[in-house]
Amino acid sequence: MVALRHDLHRHPELAFEERRTAALVARSLADWGWEVHEGLGGTGVVGTLTTGPGPVIGIRADMDALPITETTGLPHASLHDGRMHACGHDGHTTILLAAARCLAERRRFRGTLRVIFQPAEEHGGGAAVMMRDGLFTRFPVDRIYALHNMPGLPAGVFGFRPGALTAASDDYVITVRGRGGHGAYPERAVDPIVAGSAIVLALQSVVARNVPPTRQAVVTVGAFRAGEAANVIPETAVLKASVRTTDPETRSLIEMRIRELVAGQAAAWGATATVQVDRGYPAVINDAEATAFARAVAVDAFGAGRVIDIPEASMGSEDFAYMLEGVPGCYLVVGNGVESGPTSCMIHNPGYDFNDAVLGDAAAFWVALAEASAPAGA
């Protein structure tokens, strides 16, 4: 498993370019007796193993890397400048492959298992692309599961949360249009910078005064571009904002309030404004029953001391959310380590590395989950 993970780490592939990884996955599954289907969503792979009538369980792993230059200096560091597995998808793929091999050899379940190797989690919404390509119509499942490593959590600790686990992520582009002019004669112009500044301040009230305090939400203005010269009032100003929410109602509420505030603030300064919304990944909403079942499997396999309940949702985002909109299931986390060094470094950092010590237990968890979902004696 370690050798496989290091091989994948040395050869990272970006979204929808995971051809080498997908070929390795498909070849391995076929060698172990799985029925293999390639090409879903471009480079996605689905393996199916049936031992008789029974439940149909799906387990998903993501395969893509990030456009980051690695700085770990490890012997298995990326061989490609500008590409690295900075989120641990090399580990996720290895874990599910190891579980697939074990499950095929043991066959201690009665039903159907589907292992789903997904492209483009980081950029491109590969989960949604696979679904549009017929993932759950061609390969239906009763429940779907996935995991992600978590630096800062002790290695091998499993974390669960029913309901919202990660946030929806939406990008806003606000374009403010005024009337350009000379900086010495502002009364003859309509300054979009002043109007844009008022919009930035007004947006700070959305979460504080419109979102119930029991709900999680973030509104961040990350870019404000206008003008080139100190003595020129420009025609336009462009603001870019990121909005994170953990439930659909708050997502819609914030969009409504942003549109109202932007229009009102622009008008107050004699300007006009437009709001463009690029809706990103939805929130990961875990099914309560599936989450309780997965948590019980982890307790049985590793003991209650290695299982935690996650107190609040992360404001990061994850495209497994699309799969959970179509099928009930659970997204869980496994600790990547708290010690200093690459394995405790936060994901999406050039100094990060997946913790090889996690591979065995994480794979064993998938085996236990599959066998508990469809026990051979049932």
C-alpha cells in the first residue's frame, strides 16, 4: 500500500487528466475480479462486485491532484513541477484499492459493492460530471460513503457528523458602474470606488444581522479592483466575494440580501451595480441513519476511544455533496496526524503529505463497513 501511494504521489494528475491513475485503478480492479467500467465523467472508474442478492453499497475515492509545486523534499515527492497531491487523494485512492482487493479475496458479504474512483474533485465538480454521465442510473446504490484525511486530528481517529459536514461555496462578482472623471472635480463624476466601499461595509451585516446565530455562514470580499491613477475617477469597480453556507435556506437568504444591499448601496451613491453568482459545490449533508451506522462500524472495529463526534461543520467545500443529494450516505474524516511535519501540515499546502500510517486502518474500515452493510450470513 505504501509503495502504491508513493507511486501515485510521484505522478500527480490534475482534474480530468487522471489517465495514468485511472488506468492503474482499472487494471488492479480487473486483476482482482471486479467488473470494471471506465470513462465515466472522462476519467472516472467504477468497479462492481456481486456475491448474491442484497444491499448495494457504494464507496467513493477522489483521484485528482492540485496545481501546486511541492516543497516537502521527500523521496516520493512529485516528479512534476506545478502539480502535487496536496490534499491526500493519492491516499484516498490507495485506501479504496486496498479495501477492494481485500473484499474480493474475502467475499464475506452478500450483495453488491461498487467502488467509485472519481476525477476532478478539486476543480470541475467531477462527482456531478459522473452523475450526469449516468453514474447512479447505470450503477445504482442504496447508500454511498467517502472519507477525507484531516491534518490536526490524531492519526487513525475517525470523525463523524450527521447533517452538515462541509459548506456550500459560491462565488460572487459585483460590478459597480459610475461615471468617470477627474479626481479634482468629483462632483462631476459618480465614483464607483466610494459606492463599492459602501457595498463592502454593508456586506458585513449580512451574516451578523440576517442569518440566525444558530446557522453557520461566511461572506468574504477577497478582491476589489478599480482604477489605475490617483487623479482619475474610474468608470467601474469590480468586487469578488466568497460565500459559504451549510444549509440551502441560508444560501438563498444570503443571495437575496446581497442583491438587495448591492442595489441599494449603489443607488445611494448614484451608481448602478450588477451581481453575478457562480454557484459552486453544495453543502455536504450526511444522512443521519447512514452516519450512525458508519460510526458504529468504526467503534466496533477500533474502539470508542478512536471515534469522535465533529461538533460543527467545516466551512470548506467538497463535491461529494452532489452524490449525497442523489443517494443517502455519509462523508467522514480520518486523522492524518498532529505531530510536526508534512502529515500535520494543512491540506492545499506545498509542504503537505498524506500519512502512510493511516492507510491500513482506513482500508480496514471500508472492509468492515462493506461487510457489516451486507453480511454474508444475512
